Amino acid sequence: MSKTVTVRVTRRVLSLDAARRAVTRPDCGGICVFTGTVRNHNEGRRVSKIRYSAFDAMALRQFRKIAAEARRKFGVKAVYIAHRVGVLGLGVASVVCAAAAPHRAEAFAGCRHLIEQVKKLAPIWKEEFHARGKSWVNRA
């Protein structure tokens, strides 16, 4: 883990302040932080909770690759990606991504890239719990 890239998979509560602090730099005027939370519905079903599972080592490698790509494509200077695993209740943060760049446009674009690629590429799965039982969802 370098000073400019922080990645983690954890069972602990995610902190927006920790994400912001991790990417704060004197040469960056734009910081964008995205938080994904557990919502109460999906595909017409009421969801009561979600269990996230991950292949931790591979997820961390993928997070680093995604961070490097955001730095290269959008001029992002610092990246933070954290995903929580375990059983999470409604409204709980499951993923936090942050990007810092010299200007806001690059910070927004970089942060959006982070979350979109994490959802697309990271080996993280979610199992939703609902009135009829539970079901696996393709990607976190």
C-alpha cells in the first residue's frame, strides 16, 4: 500500500472521515467521496439485510489496479477504496471510494470510475435476505 493509494477489505465500520483524510493532499483542490449503503429493496423484493463475501487478496489486487487506472486516466493523485464484508443491516455503508485531484472535474470522474470498476471487477458477492429467504446477487 502506497501513501497515495489506500485499499482495504474489512469487517469493521467504514469511515467517511478516514477516506477523506487518506486522500487529502496540499496539491489537490478536489476531493470526491462516494458511499454505497444497504438499501431496503432490490428487483421488487424487500431486503432486510445483506451478507457480503470477498476473495480478499484478489479484491485488494483488483482495487490497486483500479486505483492505478484512475490515476492514469483522470489525473487522480490519491485513491481510497474500502469494502466491508459480513452481514450488514439497512443503511449501513458497504463500500467507500474517494479520489483527490487538482480540480473537481477530475476528482468526480476518478471517483465514479473507482466505484463503477469495483462493482464490475472486484471478486465481491452479496447475498440478500428477504421475506422469501435469501438469494445471491451477481456483483456487489
